[in-house]
Amino acid sequence: MISVPPDLLTELTDLYQDLHRHPELSFEEHRTADLIATRLRALGCETVEGVGGTGVVGVLARGDGPTVLLRADIDALPVTEKTGLPYASVRDGVAHACGHDLHTTWLLGAANVLARHRTGWSGRLLLVFQPAEEIGRGARAMLDDGLYERFGTPAVAFGQHVGPGPAGRIGHRNGVTMAAGDAIRVRLRGKGGHGSRPESTVDPVVLAAATVLRLQTVVSREVAATDPLVLTIGSMHAGTKENIIPDEAELGLTLRSFEPAVRDRALAAIERIVRGEAATSGAPEPDVDLLYGFPALVNDEAAGEAVLAAFTEHFGAERLVPVPLVPASEDFGLLTDGGRIPSAYWFVRGSDPAAYAAAEAAGRIAADIPTNHSPSFAPVLDPTLATGVQTLVAAALAWLGG
């Protein structure tokens, strides 16, 4: 039976609240990285900072055996927190609204549990604290910085994410699990002028409005109804004053897809529509830039089944919940080297069970239960904190013995 000792649970609670109170944005996680490195060294881990910018890698070895990678993302979001928690973010406009503070705490907790047990397992733990997941660049940055050349290629890689649902439940799925993610910036050019003389201008605001509306047809008219696809225009910026027609407008898009062919078709449609609307408006050629992109997250069947068996043995089948396709995206899949490294990724639920049950009974889950990226998102710590530590330990021991 995997347990989290009471003294460790108290320590981890304090750690989580400290991390939550002091969030840091992507590639700015300096305080967070220092804290992680200090704790890893205290556990006797070989520890290296600055991997991929602000990433931290710890290695804990116990004799011969395979290398198991456990990964946590560590960055926060540009969100103003509205949870009202006594340990809410002290930084205006920055918050751990996706739960990466909890992911970091889970992984440090799992490292602590395994470090305390000097027998019962054999091999190497590769503890990867990854920066910049929220902008889709952290995993690639660590790989480009020689993650596997410097620390060895793992036999298997594991990751997990907190999300809404009754706390203590664990969501699992094999095969394609999370969507590919693409971030696109569109810069529309016009010809600025006085708001009273629009005939002397090419108005990029009107162009932007028309483009936003036409882009909605990518999902409804460009791909089959049986092919899941999400396209969201999350930002639109233009102008400085009500009586000035600006020279430019900028759109920020996110695209989520599960099949490479669907992704390619959608990206081509986006570019065609943007350039077509600009031509219709008599505007100069626009810029369509892919800021980042990464493939769908695919769980290895054998690794997923082995982890599910370990979870069933430890938690009981009643705490395990199959999940449908998840349209959110994760760059964890890049760590599998194109699927050559077997991997499994699962979800630990973190909502207050009573509140979730009440919302479910009233048909108000979407309205009453905050989700990741909401300014009100805040997992309950009991039993979410202990559960996430136990899942990582159980998965690691499925490979390392014990």
C-alpha cells in the first residue's frame, strides 16, 4: 500500500500553498525552479537547473533497472485569480489557474516517498520539471537542450493533470487522448486615417470582424462532422482611439485537432480565408504565423494498461473513470520522441465532491464547477494532493518493482 505520511502531507500542503501564492509565467519560473532544486538536492537527487531555460531535472538512482521519467509542468497563466483563497496569488494578473502548482507538488511528493524507501525498487527516476507548457514551448526547449543526451533516454514516460470532477477519482484513456495544439497569430494590415473619413482608409477593424466571422466556417464547412475540431479566436487587438482608424489589427487563434489530415486541412483553410478576406477588402497582404504547434497526445496501449492495472490494485476500480477525447492540448507528447518512448498520461480529479454532486444533480456542472484556466479554479487538497502523489508512485513502481 502506497501511503503519504502525515508529516509529508503537511509539508506538501505548505509547499503547494507557497507555489500557489507565488505564480510565475512561462520561462520566468526562477523562484519556482530554485525551490524545486533545493528540495531535490535535500532528497539526495543529482540535480541540474536551467535545462531548457528554467527547467529542472533530478535523478534518483537505486541500483540496476530501467529509467522512468516522471514529468510536471511548472508555469502559471496570465489570469487574475478570483478564488478568494487565503493563499491566493500575490501577483496581479498572474495565477496558477491550471493547476501546475499542484503538479509540481505531486512530483516532489512522489520523489520524497520513493527516496524514503531505499528498498523495494530498483532503477533510475528521471524527474522532469518542465517550464512553459502554457505556451507550448517547454518540452521542445528541454529536448533541444539535450534532455536525453544528458540524462539518458527513459524506458517509459508518465505525466498527469488535475481537472474538474469529484476529488480522488482518476481519469484514464488509451490511444489518442488529448488534441494537437496550434497557436496562430494573424496580422491584418490596412490604411489608417480619420474616423470621419472611412472612404479614405482601408479599415482593418472591419476586415478583422469579417475574418473572425468567416473563420467560424472552418469547423462547420471545411471538415466532416465526424472529425473533432475546435477553432477559437481568443484575442483581437486594434486601434487606440474611437475616432482613429488604425493601420493594423491582430488576431490570436488556437486550433485543436486529433487527426493530422484534419489539422492540415484546417490550417490551410485558415490561411486561405485570411488572405481572401484581405484581398476582398483591398488590404495589403496579411501575415499568418504559426507561433507553436505540437501533435496530439497518444497514450501507449501497453504502458496504459500496465498503469491502469497498478491503479486498480492500489485504489480500487471504483475510483477509476474512463474519459472521452480531451480537446485541450499538452506538449508532454513531445517527450515521447514521436511515440518511440512508451508513455501514459492520466487525469486526477480535484473538485469538491459534494459541490460536484449537487451541480450534477441540478444539471449545472458547466455553470457551477470552475475548470482549468478559470480565475476561480482551485482544486480541493483533500484527497487530491495525496492521490496525485500516489498515482505517480504507483506508475513508477509498475516499472521499478516493489
